Amino acid sequence: MKKLKKHALDFSRTLKYFQENLDNTNILSSKLLEFANFEEGSFFTLLPDNANTNKIYEFEHGGILKQHHTLQVQISEKTSSSQIPTIRDEVAEFILEETTKHRLQCIFDDTLRSPADKFKAEILQLFEIFYDEEIYYFIKPKQASTNQIKECLKASNSFWHSLCILTHADINIASKTLTCEDIKDICTKSDLIILGAYDSEGYIFWESRKGL
């Protein structure tokens, strides 16, 4: 596991990325822009010691992590792809710590799948919850484990977007259906917001000054 260091980020520059990334994505992202008061918190990122911090504000581009053990995979005679370095394992540990320490609910979005998708991993089906044709994963603190959180982070990742919210909203998920009021409650009571960045290599965090 890599040891991660916290880097404070300029509020205005980071808020602009948040707004652009969340705009017109799904109902949770839209309501987060509408109801979350970002002024009541601060932005930061978590990076290993050998990260290229000269690129710390290049949120839409990769290359911030050192390319360790890059794996070349031949797809055809002309094209190949390489394994993207990531800190997903370390961020999953961080989320678990914050979730259990502060007894927060954890919700992830998934822009790649729908409720009709039959090929979701079994572990994801345990936590899936729906709003119309949108799918989310909701983990309560007593249910949380590093592996579950890591799988939800992976499912949420779509290169251009990934969202996880830690909230003290008390949501009844027995029906597996989110209402507009549920989503508003999640957003207004957000304690930590985690948004994918750096072309899936890392994440940007917003932390409430009131919640944690």
C-alpha cells in the first residue's frame, strides 16, 4: 500500500472542476451542485510521495502518478493499451476509516450501468439502489469493508467521472429506491465528497468544516 499525503487545493480552481464534472451527469450530481454548500468546506487531494505535484491542478489529465509496473497489452497488430496507475486501494482504506469513525453512509454513482444490466458483480448487487433508470451503491457503516468500497469505486469509475459521497443523512433503503427528498438529504448533509480526477489516477476531495 502506498502512503498518501494530503495536499490542500485552491478553492476557486478546484470548485470549477467540480462544477464542470458534475454538470449534466445524473440526478445525484445535479442535486449536489444545487444543494451542497461548498463554501462551508475545503478541497484537497491525496497523493503518494513520488507523485508529480507539478500537475496537481491538471485535474482532467493523467501523469500525476509515477508509472510503476506498466503492463502493455496487445489488442491488435496496430494498437495496445497500458495499465493505468491508481491509488484506488489506498482511497478505499481512507473511505472505510472515515465511514466507520464518523458513522457515515456512503453512496457511489455508476454512469456505465442500468438497473436492467445483468452482468454486475455479485458484490455490487448487495448494495445497489435506484433512481428511475440510474443506479447507485449505498453502504452503511456497519456493512462497510475495504473490498466492498474498492469494488464500488471501481464500478463508479468511467474515466471522465466518478462520484462518492459520505453523508450523515439517514436514508431508508429497504425499497432499494431513492426519492428526490432522499437525494436532497444526502447532498445537504454531505460530509465528504470524492470526485474522480487525473484521468482515473486519483481523486479530488471536498471536506465539510461542520461534519468531520
